[in-house]
Amino acid sequence: MPLRESETKVLLALLKNEQIPIMTLPKIAKLGGSAVYNSVRWLSVRGLVSESRENEAPRRRMIRLSEKGKRVATMLQQIEQTL
């Protein structure tokens, strides 16, 4: 299944930042909150991103790329630079 634009934006935002709180990801990726949450869910199911919680703030959801996600995001970045 191909990536949607919102999923691509999330992957590229995560490539530039090692780990991002999900609450700030909409601003960084320039997407609406529901688009980010849906994209993170879709990317997580496919093993491209992972989620963790901070010890000092356990309600804070941190999103990061998996190794597979880093490879995909790097390829997307190369495609964007070529275009």
C-alpha cells in the first residue's frame, strides 16, 4: 500500500528529529492533529515508527523512527531532493 502525503510528512519530520512528542508533531509536520494521529497509527502497524513514554512524564507519547522507518524516510528524502 503506498504512503499518503500525511504519512510521508510524518516520516520526513521524524527523520530530521530523532524523537518527537506526538503533541508537537502536527506543527513540525505541518498537518492537522487527526492526520498525524492516523498516520502514526498506520506507520506503527507497518513497523516504521515506534512509541515510548518518558519516565518523568509518562503521559507524554514520544514517536521515533524504527530502523525500517529510517530507511524509508531516507529514500523519501532522496526522492524529494531529486524532484
